[in-house]
Amino acid sequence: QVQLVESGGGLVQAGGSLRLSCSTSGRSFSRYVMGWFRQAPGKERIFVAALSGSGPYTTYGDSVRGRATISMNNAQNTVYLQMSSLKPEDTAVYYCAAGVAFGYSPENYAYWGQGTQVTVSS
């Protein structure tokens, strides 16, 4: 198993940037696909980005492509999501997740953090 704890959320103005962190413990995340999802109030949880814990492959959701970068630091067992040019519609709870294979559905990921709130003001 792997445990996930997100941090780095907060209030930011439109056009600003934010870096979210996902600290992992337990099994090494090199065994997993690490993903970020977000969920706005009253809406479904949607895919933001993912990377392979064992290699350089990354993929992004349409809503953030070109504005987000997912990365990892193996030494610190941490996965990051850097977001720029933030928009009010990026406001959501952002979740870190771990799964055994790439997928764009929350159902592809077995392990989840508690989430961190990102609020973008206009």
C-alpha cells in the first residue's frame, strides 16, 4: 500500500501560479502510476495529470494541458503538480492518487489522499 498526503493548496489570483505536493509513504511510488484529479462542488472528479512512477511518461487532461506540469522527486518520495495561468474555473479540491496502470478515470486509482483546496479568485 501507499499513503498519500497533499499540500500546497490555497487562495491565488487569476493568472497566478501554484505548486501542489503529494508526499508518499509506504511502498515506493515507483511501483505506481501517480495521478492528480480535481473536483469542484457539485461536479465529478476529473483527471488533471499523471506520470509513471518508474519512468518519464506523463499525460495531461485537456483542461490544464499547457498550463500544468507533473513531476516527481524520488529522493523525497514526492509528486508535484505545478500550475500556472490559473483561472477561476480551476477552483476545486485537488487529489493525489496512485494506481497500477495509466487511466483517466478515478476508478483506475486505488489509493487517494485527502485533497487540498485550490481557490482562484477573479
